[in-house]
Amino acid sequence: MEKKASVLNLPEVARAQFKKNFIKTAICELRFPALLEFESKPPTQLQKELRKEFPHYERQQAVNIGDVNEKEIKHVLKSKKGEWLIAIRSYSIAVQTDRYTHFAEFSDMVKYTVNKALPFLDTDFFTRVGLRYVNEVCIEDGELLGWINDDLIAPIVHGVYGTVSRYIQEVRGATKSGQFTFRHGIAGLEEGKENIYLVDFDFYNANVQADDVIPMISNFNKEAFRFFQWAMGAKAQERLGKPMIPEDK
């Protein structure tokens, strides 16, 4: 008899906003059925709609290396101070910030972007909706023990692998709201981040109606917060400081 699959199971925690956070990058990516016109020319009308909040424009080119090299065009819109950006491809639009404060602000920016973009995307659903938080925990005292949940770092702190130059693990599974990919570890000397522990949460789901985007990423955020709290050790919790206000969304 086939065993029934289970979902991510983490302790319930009181959600809150902290004075500090470890979030290096927060991204919400919305994929849609590809628009061929975005491959051949810039999304001019969409750029005009977003211009007030995102006045700076850059055209970037990424090369995918595989059996065939393909050059992919990405249109990047940046806010006045550069703390927010929107990346537009022929199949996706993503909202990103490297100065994350709290979810309400982030959610409002995603909602603003979706409302402005939908008329130009010719779709009422997204093929994939994802919310990703890339955290970088600085191991300030050089001792990993106490910063990260013991269950995640046991092989390192117990010397199972000896002295490691790189330690990255990836876990994939299901949640009540969709799917998740969890990456954690030490990037290593080659990344120039020998004192940084990476804690990377990516929650996503497929075929999401446009009206369900904000409720869905709100659920993802709640699951990400529980996951984050579980992954942190006592030292990291102390570094975050006392909760400032409850995080209601």
C-alpha cells in the first residue's frame, strides 16, 4: 500500500516583526503563458504604467548555458533609490527588494505590480507563483553552534566531514499552500562568505488565479516565518531583538 504523502510540519509560533532581519533578498515571481511580443520588443506600455514608482530602466541579457546557448532578454525597472526592482521576461514578472522591512510593505508592492501589469499580460491566471526569502546569517563569533538549529548543522559541529569549505543542502517537499524548496549551508571561501550561513526559503504553487495571488503569498509568508523561526538558534534569535509589533498579514 502506497504511503500517503505528508506536508511540512513545523511548530506554531506567534508571528511578529523584528527590529532587524537577516533577509538579503526577497522575491515574488509570477510566471504567465509566454508573450511572444515581449521577446521581440520592450514592454513599453507596461513600463509607462510602472514609471511613476519605477522610473529607471535597464535592458539586461542573460545567457543560458546548455546544449544550446540562448540569449534571454530581461527588462529591469528600478525605484528611485534602487531598493526595489521589477524584472520582466517574456514569461514572468518579478518584484524584488534587498531592503526588506516587513511583509505588509512587500505585499502592497506585489499587489500594485499585479494590478498594473494584468491588463498587459493577457491572462487571468499565473502558471507559477513563488515567494522566496534568501537569508544570510552572519556567524559573528565564528562558532556556528547556537546560531542555527542543531538539527541542520549537526554533521558540521560534530566534525563528521572534518573541515569543510562548502556545505549546501537542499530539501523539497509539500506544504498546505503548495510546494517548497529549502536550501541552507555555508557557501564557502570561493563565494567570499566564509562567516555567512545561507538560509533560503522558496514557496510556490502552479496555476494560480490572479485574484488569489495576494492571499497565496500571504500563506507562503506565514509558512516561511514558521520555517525561519524553527531554523534559527538562540544566538540568532537574540540578534533579531525583541518583536516590535505583531505581523497580522
